Amino acid sequence: MILFRKGDELKKYLIAKTGQGLNIGFVPTMGALHEGHLSLIRAAKERSDLVVSSIFVNPTQFNDQQDYLHYPKTIDQDILALEKSACDILFMPDVKEIYPDNYLPLSYDLGFLETVLEGKFRPGHFQGVCQVVDRMLEIVTPGLLFLGQKDYQQCMVIERLIQLKHPSTRLLIVPTMREKNGLAMSSRNLRLSTTDRVKAEAIYKGLMKIKAQLQQGTLQQLCEEVSNDLLDAGFEKVDYISISHATTLAPVNEWDGKTPLVALAAAFISGVRLIDNIPLT
Ligand code: PAF
């Protein structure tokens, strides 16, 4: 695996490779890699000639400074895991490389997506995600970009970014990897105690309860029940339990039995904010 720290050097290298007809697959990450990330690398390996991954904890997407400061870092292990997965190139820039002193933050028109769910509860978060992914896509110019379905809304935001600025890249979304108890794999799980990891299965159980009990008609009571189930299981705060339109994320309060749906959740356990989702139809 070749390590690059400078964007212009990586760009030059990849332009030469694309010129030789190689198809580039890109897996951006913030490190603290787990099986979910490695499944993205495997998916990229299957579909591309050259797999590029990045590790960069992006300061502009953290609306909470404490979350940024406490974001888990396991660089040595990450490098070993990427090498084992036969990742070809690792891009590990520092903050100044991505945001040089002359960097002018762009503003992205994300429309309704930025006003609901993660957009509502984490103001500015998706602008920060777009800033870093836009910079990365400019450097890597991949044919394929691989993201995990755990970040359902982020996938929609990045699809929009691609439409706006990178039409030659195609997004592939890889299913969520879960622990045995159903907990979605996430770098933030590293911050959970063993007991909290067990309690945190309630988020998956809640989403599965929605899937099992979904019926045409009013949905609000089901969401409230699941929200209370999470509080009973030991979550201290629930940002949302939502049943939303699967392709617009508009909340669906009254279901006609046909509209495609996704159930999404965000909740805090011992100060750690977890998100998850399950497509319902
Ligand atoms: O999902 C993540 O890990 C991050 O949001 C991403 C896409 C790497 C951008 O920093």
C-alpha cells in the first residue's frame, strides 16, 4: 500500500493511472476502522482496478467540538487493516492540506435534506461533509465512490454533491454491517463500555419493531413507543425516531401502504450519539 500525504502528489499519480485505463474506487473514512469500513474496501476491490482509501478526521463536519476531540483514533491498527485488505493507496492528509490558509468554504445547496433529521440536529454538519468530500473527489476523481448505508442521509447528501459537482463519479452504497446483537458497526462504538454496547442493541430492536408492526395509517404512536423503549433501555436522550419517505426523507405521519419508507434513529447513550436506519419497504 502506498501512503500519500499531499493532495497534488496523489492527484498526479492517479491521473497517470487513469491514463493507463485503470478504474479508481474510493473509500473515504475518518479512521477507527471496523468491519463495516473493510466491507467497503472489499466492495471497492471487487469493482475497481485501484482502491484508494482516505483517513481524515474532518473538523468542519463536527458541530460539537467535544465529539471532534474525542473521536477515536487508531491509526496504526487502521494501516494494518487496510494493508491486510489489499487497499492499494492510503491518503492521509493533515488539516492544512485539506483546508489551506487560502481555503474559502463553499456553500452547497442541499435543499430540504439539510433541514431534517441529521441536518436539523447537527447544524452545519452536512456542509462540512460536502466540503471534505468535494476536496477529496477533486483530488482522487474516482469512477466509483463507496459509502456505508448506516449513514443513510449522508449517502443522499453526497449523491446530491455528485450531481452538483462530480458527475463522472458513481456512488455505490454498501449495506450496514452489524454486531451479533444487531448494533450497527460504528467508530463511535469504541467509546461505549461493554455494558453500553449491550444496552445499545435497543436501537436496532426498536427499528425492527417498527418494521414488524408497520401498518397503513398513523405512524406517530409507533415512533413514540420506540423512543420510550430506548429511554427504558438506558439511552439518555433520543434526537429522533422517524419513519420517512425513503427517497426524500420527508416525514411520513400517515402511511398509504405504498410509499417507500425508511425508519431512522439517533440517540445518546453515555454521551455517545448513535445513528441507525432500516429500509422498511
Ligand atoms: O462517513 C464518514 O466517515 C465521513 O462523514 C466521511 C464521508 C469520511 C467524510 O468525512
